[in-house]
Amino acid sequence: MIVFTSNLGADILCGNDPLHPYREEPNGDVSPNVRDAVMDIVSQNYAPEFMNRIDEFIIFKRLSTEALRDIVDIRLKELQTRLDDRRVTLEVDDHVRSWLAERGYDPKFGARPLNRLISRQIGNGLADKIIRGEIKTGDTAVVKINAKGDGLVVGTAESLSV
């Protein structure tokens, strides 16, 4: 089995194409009109000989809020696994998780920006605090939304309680 992915038709799936408004069926599937519009774009970009050799095309629908929160949780668990060697516990409350899900998703690019956001906002902050000795073995690293609401801060409960 070989799987190819593409962003062809992403404007339609993002709802940015006025000629083909994004719609889902009651069962949650992408509407046939949207699917046809995306496949028209795919067909314009690949030779018929290539298209004929592909057995199945799957048009992915937009990620739901619940799916994004699940992805946030998965990425934070992966980060926690990396911290386990240092016996550092990562504490991220629901407000921060929602903040990440809202800001880390772009309908055009899916959840890939979410990975970069977590890496930049949390991973880099953790690395900096660990290198500086502000978070040590046995500590709990706490992640909070900054005062402006436009970023995250990482520290210990004591350092962020001010």
C-alpha cells in the first residue's frame, strides 16, 4: 500500500473558494460537490495515466475541535515522555490546551502548525529553563498563558505564582 498526500484543493476544503462552498453531509462526510471540485483540481495537475493507476482517493474533512484537542494531548504526552528521563513532570491546564488547539490549527495546512507551536512555545521554553537550571530533576514544569494572551510561559509553580 502506498499513500500519497496533497494540498491540492485545500482552498475548497478551507472554505476559501466562493464557487465551491465547503459542506459536509449529515453523516460527516465531505459533500459530493466539494469532493468533485477537489478531484477536478487534482485531475488538472496529474496526468490521466497516473490518475488511472490510483485505486482510491480519500478527501479528508476539516479537523474538529475535539480532534485538535486530542492532537494537543498526544503531542504533550510525547513531550512528557522526553522529560521522563529527567524526572520532570509537565503540567498543562485545559486553558493552555485550548489555546494551543485554537492557535495551532490552520485549515489549509492541518495540524502541522500545531506541532511547531508546541515546539516553539513549550519545547523551547523548557529547554531554556532546564539549561539555566531553573527547572531541575524532580520539578514540575508548569505552562501558563502569558499576561497578553499571545504566548505561553514555562516555569515552576513557584516562579509563575507571582
